[in-house]
Amino acid sequence: MSEPENRANQKQPMQSKQAIARASVVASGSLTMVKFLVGFLTGSLGLLAEGAHSLLDLVSTVITLVVVRVTAVPPDRNHPYRHERAEHLGALAGMFLLAGIAVFILYHAVEKIFVHPGAPEVNIWSFVVLILSVVVDFSRTRTLRKAAASHSSSALASDAEHFANDMLGSIAVLIGLGIVAVSNFFPLPAWLVGRIDALAALAVAVIAFRSVWKLASLAVRALMDDVPPDLSDRLRRRVESVDGVVPDTVILRTRYVGNRPYVEVRLGTPRGASLELAHQITEVVERAINVELGNAEAIVHVEPSATPDEPLAVAVRAIADRLGLKVHNLNIFHVGQQVRIELDLELADTLSLAEAHRRSESLENSIIREIPNSDRVTIHLEPRNDEPRPAIGHVPSTQRVQEALAKLGEAAKVRVQDVLVTDNGLVVTLEKDFSGDIPLAETHNFMARLERAFRASVPDVIRVHINPEVAKPAK
């Protein structure tokens, strides 16, 4: 999909949300004007309360329209997580307005019930307005709830709740005015007729308080990064089920920004594993999280961790890596219940003996502390020079090496590949063919014997490389 098409697809849901919010503004404004007009003409507290309720709906819907526009703004330097939380702020603002108008309605309803009871004037327009309000509120509630579910929009859900409350309040006032109208034809208790309109207004206030508690608590929990209680456990189980994740190392945090979850995960992978393998594990973890949450954005941090069945050699190399040291020629022995470790430690040849010994002791102490039953660690210090050194090819030296090999019984069919002369001595590279099915240990033992014999015959050699090649089958 091209970039323009992708942007167009992202704009369509936002344009749909804005169109729904604009339609709600028109509906709220129309109902507010009609209810106030008929309420003033008839003196119905219930209708005036409904008018005030609809006025609040209008203000709340305008807030929703503004909020929907704000959430459409892309991320910027100050808001890297986008602007979706504006929806929760908008919902919270709408609930504060609803609470204020509910207190106002409650005050006047209680005053009319206990201090100045009296029946309002009832005419056909009172019922027309209320029936029209119920129809419009019902239609807007259905539309807004579907849109809120489709877009996961708390602002649209708040708007839907406003219209639902308006509808229930209109029904309550309609019942109250109906009782007043019936009293003109049938005798009803005077205390009921004089207070039924105020009781309907009281019902409107109670319904409003119920919505305030419901939606305001949801908005506050969202702004406080509240998540379902079992979400972290579900995600942790999914992440720990990924092959390569070390058990009991997963730590994660989840929060929602708008309707999008953001997950931060810290997990352990086996020590000694490659960076490429660790990256592959993070990708599998991200997919596992999205299976649970859908459109989550996950950040996965990997730490090398010891596994329950970690080989001792991996543990030793991991300890050296953590200390920034390089080791080779590692040998581990079980002597009864004890573990003895021997290794070569590569250190820069420019270090003093005291500094080299300090690093060697640091490695030794770390190994003894972290590996059970390791009572002895023997470390051979090997100087390493990483800088290129001058060397030349020298024909007489090559001939001398060939003559020395010819005198050694172990050097049968050994070829001289290269001889370099350095300031410190000769560097010799040899080559020999071996059968492809011979064990590597046997091959290594042969090369070790050959190296010892060759060094004895050529004292000025400082390094011998023996390259084993697989012999080609005879034709």
C-alpha cells in the first residue's frame, strides 16, 4: 500500500468520528432550545430540568468534537505517545458538567417537593417535545455507542451516555406530565399531582449522578494507567511460553494511551546467545503480545541470564564477557564433588604485571563466587597485541622450515603454507590433509604433537599455525 493510501485510510475513521460528533452537536442544540421554550411556557420543572440536561449535552458534545479533533493530531516532540488521552480528559470534563447540572436540578426538585409543591401546566406541546426528544436521544445513543465501540473512543462513549441519560430523563418527565394530565379527568391525590413533576426532575438528577460515577471513574482509571487485574499475568504467561526466554525473568508494564496499549518488557535470554538470536526472540515476543492485545506497541529489553541447565563453560565465558575479558583454551574438570577450571586469559601486552594480575584475580573471584563447588581456578596470562605488526616473507627462512620438517617423523605430508619473519621471530603456517571421518580431538592431538616437535627443532619460531584440511577422495 502506498504512503498516500495509508494516510487516507488513517484519516477515514477520524473523519467518521468527527461527522458523528458534529451530528450530535446539531441534535443537542435543537433539543435544548425546544425543551427550554416549552418548559418556560408551561412552568414544568421536569421540562426545564430536561432542557438544562440537554444544554449540558450540547456543551459536552462540543467538548467531544474538540477532543476528537485533538486526538487526530499526529505525535510530536512533546507528545511522543500521540494525543489520545485527550479523550479521557474530555470525558472527565463532560462528567463534571453533568455533576454540576445534576446538583442544580436536585436542589430545585427538593425545594419544590418540600417547600413549593405545585402542578405545571400541561399541553400537547409538552408531550410532543418529550416524545421527539426520546426518539432523537434513542437514535443518537445507538449511533454513538456503535461508533464508540468501533473506534474505542471514551469521548464518544461519554457522549452516548449523555444522550442515554437524556432519554431516560425525558421518559421520567413524560410519565410525570402524563400523571398531571390524567388528574384533570380522574381524581388523584393532591400531594402526588403537586409533586410528580419535581419527582420526575429528581429522577433525572439521580440518573445523571449514576452516569457521572460510571464514566468519571472509567476516565480517572484510564488517566491513572489502570489496566485489567489479570492482564499482566496473561501477558507474562505468553512471553514466558516463547522458546528462548529464561523462566522467571519476565518483568513487564502495560499502559493505555487512548485506546492503544503500550507494553514494556524486560526478559532474560541464555547467556552466550548471539545478538541475532536475542533479536529474533524479541520479535517473537512482540507477536505474542499482539496476539493478546491486538494493536499493542511493545518495547522489549533483553538481558543475558543464567538458565537452570546452563553449561559450566557457557557460565565461565559469560562471566569473562561481563568483565570485558577474553578467554580461550578453557578446560573444566570434575575432581570428586569439586570443579577445577583452567583457562588462558588474553590481556594487552602493554599492561603492567600488577594490572594484569588484578584483572586475573577479578575473574577468578567472580568464577568461584558464581559457580558452585569451583574450588580452584588456574589462569594463564597470555599477552595480546591487536595492532598490526611488520613482517616480511623470507625465502631462506622458508627453506630452513622445510628442512626441519623433513627431519620430523610427525611431519609426513605436511606442507609449508607461509613463513613470516617478524622482529620477535618466525610465524609459521603449516597445512596437512586428514580423513574427513577422523575425530576432531584426535586431529588436535596430532597437531599439538607436531607443534611441540617443530618448536624443538626451530627455536626462533614464536607461533605455529597448523591448518587441518579434509583430504579429497582418490579418483
